[in-house]
Amino acid sequence: MVIASASGNGKTTLGRQLAERLGVPFVELDALVHGPGWVETSDEDLRARLAPLLAGDGWVADGAYQHKLGDFVLDQADTVVWLDLPLQVWLPRLTRRTWRRLRGRERLWNGNRESLRTAFWGRESLFPWAFRSHFRRRREWPNALAGRHVVRLRSRHEVEAFLRTSRPADRCYGVVEDPSRCSSRRT
């Protein structure tokens, strides 16, 4: 299962909760992509590190990094959970999270820390990237994800309901009473 959205929508929070609830590993792609000093892992190295993780019987991945990996992660997933929350929900969350990280000099992946520069300035900084991603996904993803099993969650209520109804029995390994409820592919 892939949890996909622009920054601030709650990918990591939902991903961790789902992985725990389903009893599968959580794969945080940011931790694999951003090396010390914010140096990005090469596309080839990232694929090599992800391949054994995604080959498992089930997993929840935080993001897909399509700009680096194309559909590599999406093609391994049986479900794409698209967190498509309104701007008025995710922008305050992103602002609070960024402020907390800046104020507390919070360590992120591989010892990295957010800075005013990485958060606000430049084309690839956090806030401009989040805005562009949000609107680009709304424009492009309905066609790009056609043919995949997509769960599009557009409100906090829908996210809570999805989490509440997700359970390990939905994956159904071994003998079960009602196989029609089972996923035939990996999570």
C-alpha cells in the first residue's frame, strides 16, 4: 500500500498507523532518499534498497517518489491511498510542523534538520514544492492512476473512517471463511 499526497497531508502519520494496524512494515521513503547533509540517494541505489522491502508479503510506504523512481513503488502496491485534503487543512499542519522543527532544531532523517532556506526559498524548498504538488496531483492523478486501486480521501473524517475500517483480516493469508474479502496482491 502506498500513501501518497503533498507534504503536510499526514502521509507519515497515517502510514505508521496503518502499518501497525495491519501488522506490516512501514517504509518511510524520505529516510531512504535524504542522506546526511540532504544529499539525495541516487535513483539506482534507492531502487536497490527498496526492492527487498517491497518484495515482502505486505508493507505501507510513505510516498512513491515518482520523480526519482517512476512507477516502481506504485507497481508493487495493490492500493494507492491518495490523501487529497483541502489546502485549509494541510497548509496549517505543514506550517505548524515546520515551525516546530525549526524552533526545536529537530533532527530528521540521517541527522538532517530543516532550515528557513529548505522550508521556504528556492524551487525545491518545502512550501513551494507542496503547493505545486498539491495542484499538479489534482490535475494529473485522476488519469495517471486510472486502472489502479485508488482510495482518495478528501477530509479528515474520511481518513479516520478509512483507518478505523482497515484491519489485517482484509489481507487474508491462509484458509479463510470468505475469500472474496481478501487482497490477492501485496499491500
